[in-house]
Amino acid sequence: MRYLPHTTEEIDEMLKLVGVSSLDELYASIPSEARFSKNLDLPAAMDEPSLMRHVGELAEKNRGAAMLSFLGAGAYHHHFPPAADQLLLRSEFYTAYTPYQPEVAQGTLQVIFEFQTIVSEILGLPVANASMYDGASAAAEGVLMARRLTGREHTVLSRGLHPDYAGTIETFVHSLGQGRKSLTYVNVGADGSPDTNGLIEAITDQTACVVIGYPNFFGCVSDIRKLADAAHAKGALLITTTQDPYALALIEPPGALGADIAVAEGQPLGLPPQYGGPGVGLFACRNDRKYLQQVPGRLVGETVDKHGSRGYVLTLATREQHIRRERATSNICTNSGLCATALTIKMCMLGKRGFVDSAKQCLAKAEYLKAQINALSGYGLRYSAPTFNEFCVSVRGGDAAKLVSALAAQNIIAGFDLGRVDPARKGELLVAVTERHSRADLDTFAAALSGFAG
């Protein structure tokens, strides 16, 4: 496979400039015995993700095998193009400070505006802010916003919500009103999806919002329309959280199903899962003046200058460092600017078709692995609800921690041991698949599970 930066037209132009008609004529002075006349022993052309994987595998032969990972649970390893990484390293992005002065920060403001547009399209809601710290803080800010909008405290949470998101919400409300007593938890249904009837029964006239995962922590997807209607009938809001937004390339966005506020973790869209962070929180809501005035953080808007030229400004900055002071909607100090920029660059390079194609790969590979695991003796799928790229497995022997340890010795990270968050789930493993996994990876994992003694 050859990598030539010049087009045929450029080569012809250079040949014409030096006064020859072809490359053969250019190389005529080189003795024939010194020329390489055979075909290079190189594999067929590969797409960028496959090529990077191949080169990485060659490099790993020099320093030992890297671990094959099926770990998700809130952080996912999708492909990140090297070209996007190089753009991110440009000093205009890498060293830019908070854009307080729009006249000298148009590039930064434009990136944030485009980031907001991407978030709005993905979550299916018209108003998106300039980003939050991560998905968990975005969820907590959503709850506080719902409390301000409704004048109520009571919050209903599905047990299918990511435990870190639930813990962050508990921390945020700890010293407000009734504190954690204002939170009511409802277990997931038998199929793993949110228990719609149970959640509806928990809604009262004092409920500010209902918070569910979409897909939830166990990877299960459900139709949320009925829940949205029931919440609205009682004057409550519906908030959805999404751990891997790639899912929203294939399932309907939460805004289209009645969600009032939708949040997500943007890490999968533009950041590697390095040591647990950093993340970037996505936050969007309905287009209503009272909603807009309560959006946490800040928002970049488009305007025109005195000459009629398009420009960008901080349209909304309702935080304590600005004019709102004690009436600020949030104490978030800034948006995750560089992380939001990384997401914006990667998503623009991927495009809508690439976004959907990558999501289809995630789904197809996850379904293949589910079938492989379900066919193994002693294993089974814990839930029957539809999933995207993550699913819960009941493991042979009933000890997921033991399995994870055994496969780690084989350079395989088997997934997330759910016993770490709930001792009653010690026999369950959460497994995640992305487009980076090859069929050989999936078969290797299934074979390792099959060989586990339990």
C-alpha cells in the first residue's frame, strides 16, 4: 500500500517543469539492475481504524501484548482519528482561555457554538449549553434545574441510573431542603429496562422530575413516551441520561420522546478513556424562555456586528462569577473547553453517515458477542430488553470478580464486575463492545469465557 501525498495532476505538473514526460523517463538514469521491479509484499489497503490497529499490533510485538478490553460502565473506547488529535494540538485551541472578550475569541466561541449544535442534534432538544464537567455533574445540574422550574423537591430515580450519576445527584441535593430524603428510587423491571409502572406510581404532586438512563446502566433500551406523558400530567419533568451517545445514532433521541432535559457523557464522542477522565458533559433542554433562563453554566449565541458580519458571543452566563452572583443557576466555573473542542473536531470529521455507520458496527458486534456468550454452558444474558453496545451477563460459577481476575491473567479485561456496586449482583458482569473490536477479538473473548472453570 503506497502513501503518496501528490495527485496525478500535481505529478504531471512537476514532470513538465523538469522537462520530462513520465516517471520512467525521470528515472532513466538509474541502472535497470538497481531498480526494484517486483510488487511490494504489502497487505491490501485498510481503512484508518484497521490500519492503526495493525500498526499497533506490530508495535506491541516489541513490548508485550496489550490487554483486550470489554470494559465500559460509563467510559468507552471508540476510534479517535489522529488528524483530529493534531488539530486539537494547535495553539489556538490548546492554549485558549475563557472567551470573555468576544472580539479576540471568535474561534473559540465558534467552536463552542458548533459543539452546542452537535449536542442539540444528538439529544433532540433545541437548546444546548457550552458543556458541563461530565455526564454525572450534568445529571445533577438537570435535577437542580427541574427543582427551580417546578418549585418542588421530590425526585424519582430509576435504579437503572448509573450509580456514579445517582451518587453525584445525592451529593448535590444533600444540603438542600429535605436533602437525600427528597429522592425516591425505583428498581428496574424484570427485563432490565426502567419499571415504567413503578416509576409512574412514585410520581406525586410534589415531584420535580423523574430521572432514567437511556440506555440505562445495564445497557437496556426502552420506550420512554408513556413515562414522559405521566410525568407531565403531574407537572413533573423527565430527565434522561446517556452514557454512550453513539446509541443515539440508532435509537430515537430523548427529546423526540418527550424528555424535557437530556444529558449525556461526551467522552465516547471525542476522548480516550484515560485513567477515568477527563469527560465532557452534554446538556440540552426544551426551547422555552423559562427553561433558557435556568440553564446551568453558559451558552454561546450567534449575532452580527455593526457591519452586519456574523459573530459569536457568550449569550448566557448565569453563574456566580457573572452578574447573577447569589442567584446563579450553577456554580460550574467554566465549560470543558478543550474536551468540547476535541468532541467537535472528531464529530465533524466523522459526519452523520460515519456516526451512524460506527453505531451500527457497535450494535452488530455486540449482538454477535451476546449470541456467542449465551450459547456457552453456565452463562446467560441477565436481561431480555433490547440493548445497544453494552449488556449484562450472568457468569459461570456466580463470581464475576473471580472471572475478571482469571481473564486479566490472559490479558483480557472481561468487563465490569457489578458486585462492586451491588453485592447482590456479584455473579453479573457488564460487557461493552465498540467498533474497535474485531470479530477475532469477540471470538477470543468467548473462548476465554468458555475456558473459565468457574
